[in-house]
Amino acid sequence: MLRDLNAKLVGVSFILNEEVSESADRGVSMEALREVLGHASQKIHEGKLLLALRGRGRLVAAVSFKEDSGLDPGKISGLLALLMRNFVLEEERDRDGLTGFLKKEAFRTQMLEMANRIKKDAKSSTPRDRSRKPRSPSLSFFHIDLDHFKGINDTLGHRFGDEVLRSFARQVRSFFAESESGEVLLARLGGEEFGALVPYLSANEAQSLGEELCKFIREAKIPTAEEVERYRRANPDFKMPSSPQVTASIGIATADSAVILRASEQSLPGEFDQLYERADVATYVAKKLGRDRVMAFERILAEGGTVIDYDERTGIVTLDLGSDMGVDVGDVFLVYDNRKFTGSEPIIQPGSQQKVIGYFPKLSLGELEVIMCQPQVSFAMRRGAEIFIPAPGFFLRWVPPSERGRRRPSDRRRRDRRRDSVLSPRSLFEARLRESQEREKLILVLLFFDNLATIREQRGSATLKELYSSLAAELEKLSVPGDVVSTISSEFIGFLPSVAEAKGVIEKLTELKRNFAARDKATFSAVIFDSSTKGFDRFRALEIVRKGAEIARFKGADQIVVLDPETLFSKLFFYHEHGEYDKVADEFQQLHALGISDQKTLLYYAEALSYLGRLEEAIQKATDILAKDKRNLTAIQVMASSAFELGRYTEAVQAYESLSEEKKGKIAAWQWRDFGIALLYLGETEKALGHLERALAADPTDASAIYHKGEVLLALGEKEKARAQFMRAFELGYRELSPQAAKLLGQG
């Protein structure tokens, strides 16, 4: 609209919720323009129209236009005043008046907008620059809960509590601004609870950022001395013996690229509900572990089956049960002190021989009975007369009802279900699996329910167990003599069919899916291991098929997946495509441990190691690849960039020469730059200059290439030309100057 009036907005400055927001073109000083405007509502100054909304220059727009253009400043003034008033009204509607953070509903709306932007950017992104690590298309939610805030309100008053919240918000805003996290959404979720949504972080990076934030809050002065003094002046009767120590418990959950890119626009709100719940659970665990700390939900999932906390006053024990969704109220767990009695700690014979005469057993300390269930974190009480303190880290083992010391009425229902069950015992399944290793053919199937958390939340743990029993019974009806069906864990049902063809098994499972979904309103997925597929170690069949179940979940719900290497590599390929190199490395190591890898996955692993800074390992893997395929371009690139980063310039030059030769000189600008820098350090200045000029022809703003061109010119004795290059690089932000370059720049 301004363009149509031959005008341009060159700056805006306003105050909202006591925070100054400012944006201006380069060379425009909004502070100076505010002073010029003073108390006027509008003023023309040096070809700029200055406008104030709310008077006293609280909100200023600076618009440039030609004074001889015949433009009516009143039109611009009216237009901008209307637009800015609307903007301020929207901000006041969407933002918390105390902290300036987003309100919960606006936060949710902007979360979805951010996710859709990330999804769109990931799908339309151009080939990436291998000189820098790409960003993971992910979203990390930080749930921040101030510790003991009620005590501040009770002892110092609610008004001062508001001052603490206001100061906390300022500090957190400055932390994220300085962390260079990019666009971060900050929200006040209620009371002393806050949320931050940070894009493009892996789970590990989110954990590290959370640790930094927790430390920052602990060490910051909240409120600052100036804020306290200002509050005292406004409240003369206020007394504060000492400043409050403000700390926070932070829970983190990350929606990785699989969630962001695979979830439909309609399902994203549900994914974010789950993200919030997971971060909330992580915050709860952080508080139970002593507050002033960070807990990532991913860590809770990884460390299942242990005691988290014991409250001596109430006797309540907090349990981390991982992803075991089959636990129910009344279930019993044996507690082991796994720090001392691991089952493998040797018993040493006293005396000079120090002979190992045995091993300590796992010592059972007592039992815990579950009194309340929720995903991942449940609660229990000590059972029986055992007197023991269930310390954090103690190991848990579920006790079947048949092995429990005393019966309860609720056990009757479980006993009836067990009596009706047609499942084969696990021991028979494992024996049959071992026997099948000797046969020419082996087919192994794992079945598991989709959306376990949803089933448990909506229909209860007992229903989930009954569904497993019902599924096993239906599978038995379709079985023939020689088939074996058994529970593998609380999560999986195993099936060893006697037939040797996967096609017949798939037909049977398809019929089972159809019947079961129609009657029980639940879907399940199945993974089929067929030993005739090349590349599989049959003796690791159960481990491989468990990995296959993870892949099936990654692909979606209601799956029948027949395993082959390409299927097992799908997660690794996906993470590589979206630049999540920490996950590429983890996935490769898991597959390699199962004996499953090929040249392509090794190549991706080498590239991931390079991006993760594990450069020696990257060079070793690239060397292994080049021993079999000396013209592999990706391996050459990994070798070149890793050797360059390590300062092994001779190897880097050799690799870049091979790369340039293979690609007939069509390498990226950053590769010409690094090639030139390596030659410079090896004393080949003429060649270095040529390569750096090639880099700058493709990217004239590459500050590093400009600076090193200056170093080459300095080595060639052309000081004035070198100085010009150093100055240009310095203006573009390059600061890693050599003493010679700094000295040359200092001369005037």
C-alpha cells in the first residue's frame, strides 16, 4: 500500500508490555528519531515522516518519501495509525499482559503455523551446503515450571511475585535471543508455568540447551537489583530480608522430523497435545528428582524399569516403567539393588590367590504394588512387612499374579483370563525358535497394537491386556498344528508358523486384521522375518524382528511389513535425507550390531560422523569405502572436508584434487575455498589464489574466502590489495585474523 503512494516504511519502534521492539533499515537510528519527534503526533524530518501513536513517541513509524512528490502525509499517517492500532490490539489479545509471552491459545496456533512452515521449507529446500551441518526439521517443547514459587507469593506478596514473573520473562527472552536459536515461541501457560518452542534441534541438542537454560536461571538475578529498587520506590512499606533464589524444573519433549514431516495437517494438533503431555511428565519427574534440573522425555523412555524417587513422608514410590503400557493398578514389582548385586559381580576368595569362587546374586529387597498408572511414570507403595528404602536407580521386575504372596479379588479376573488363554509358554516358543534354526526355512512374526498410549488412556490398562489375549486367541483359531503363538513381552505376541511361505502367512494375517478390527475396534501391525531373504543372520532373528517393529511404527499404523534390508534401512535413509546426523549414526550402529549394513549405509554413516565432528572416525570409514570404490564421490568429499577440519592439509589437497578431477572442476564454492586454504597452508600460493578466486566468483560474500585471498596477497607482497581484502572480510563479520592481518588493518 505504501509503494502505491511512492513511500517506504524505514523503521518502527514501540513499547508493548514494557518491552521495546524495534526494526529499522540500516543507517536509521530510531532512538534519534524518537527524540526528534518528542511529544508531537507527527513531524517531517530529513525526508521522513515521523508518526506517534499514543503520543509521547511510545510508538513511532518512520516513512521515507520525496517531499516534492506531492504526497499527502495525512494519508500515510491515517493508514499506518490504523494498521498499528490493529496490530497492538492483536498483540494485547494474544499476549499475557504481565510477561508479554503468548497466551496458551495463541501459542498453540503459532505452534501449528511454525510446524507447517518447517514442513514446507524441508520439502522445498535446495541441495545443502556440505560445509555446514543442516538443520533438523524438528520442534522441541520446553515446559518450564518455577520451583517453590508459592513460597515467594506467601512471604513477599503476590505483587512482588508478579515482579519476579516479569523479570523471569525478560531474562528468558534474553537467553533465547543470545542462544541464536532462531525463531522461538515463548508462552505463559498459567501461573508460574511457561513454555518455549524451539525449532531445528535434535533431542540431544534440546537437552544441552535445556541444561544451559536451567543454569542461566539459577545464576541470574531474578529480579535484578534495579528492578527490586524500582519496586521499593513504588512500594515504600515493602520489606525483603534477602533476594529470592529463583530456579526452575524443565521438562523437554522433541517432535523429530518423522513427526513433523509425516503427520498430516489434521493430525498435527494431536501430535502437539502429546508433545505437551510428554514435556509435562518430564517436568514432573524433574521435580520429583529434586527440582532445579532438566529431564528429557526421551531419557525417561530409554531408562525404563527403575525407581525414580521415594517420598519418606508419604511412602509413595515413583516408578519409571518405560514404554511398558501393560502395567495395571495392583501389579507388583520386585525391587533389586542393582548397584551392588548385579548377578555378575565376582566373589573373591580371601588370601593371596584372589581366586573368583562365584558371583553375587541379584538380591531382592522387597516388593512394590502399583497404586496409580500413567504413561511412563507410575506410583507404588511398599508391600508386605519388608523394611527397605527404594532408592533411585533400583531395578524393577514385574511379578506375575501366580507368583504373588497373597491374592486379591482383582486377581480373580486375571486368573480367569489366564485360564482361558491359549498362548504357548515363552519357553516353548524359544525352544521352537532354536529348533527352527536347523531347518532350511524359518518364518517369524511379531504382532503388536498400534497407538498403545491412546488405547490405554481411552479404554484402560485392563482393556489393553484383554485385547492382547483376544488377539492371541483369534490367531490360534487360524493356526494349524505345528504353529506356535506366545507372548514375547507385555508389548509383543510372537508367532512361529509351520508353513514355509511368507505369502500364506500374509493372507492369514490379513484375514485376522479384518476380523479383529471389525469386532474389537483396534488395529495391530505385524512384522514378518523370512530367512530366505539375503543379508540376515538367522540366529539374531528375534532381535532383527524387534528392530523391524520399530521400523513398522515409524512407517505408520496398521502395517504388515515383510523385512528386507531396504526396509530396515528406511529410518536411516529418512534421517539422512533430513540432515539428522546424530540419528543416522545411532541407527547405523544399531543395524551394524545386528549384522545388517551395506556400502550405502556405511557411506551415510561416514558422512554423519563428519558432520558430528567425529572426524578421525569419518576418515577411517571413508578410507574403508575408498578401498573398495576409489571413485566414490561422497567418500572423497568426507575425506577432504574431515582432513581439512583436522588440519591434515596434504590429505585434504589430495582428496580435493581427486574430487575436482572426478567432477571435472564442477565442485561447490566452499570446496574451492577449502581447497585454496589448504594449498595456502602448504605454501602453494599461486594455486591457492586461483582456487579462492573460483570460490569468490560463485559466492562473492564468502568472508572466509575473501580473508584468505588477502593472506595469499600478503604472502605475495601485495600489501595494499591484501589490506583491502582484510577490511572487506572484517566488515562482513570475519574475526579470525592472523597477527599479520591485524597489524595491517591497524595501520589506519
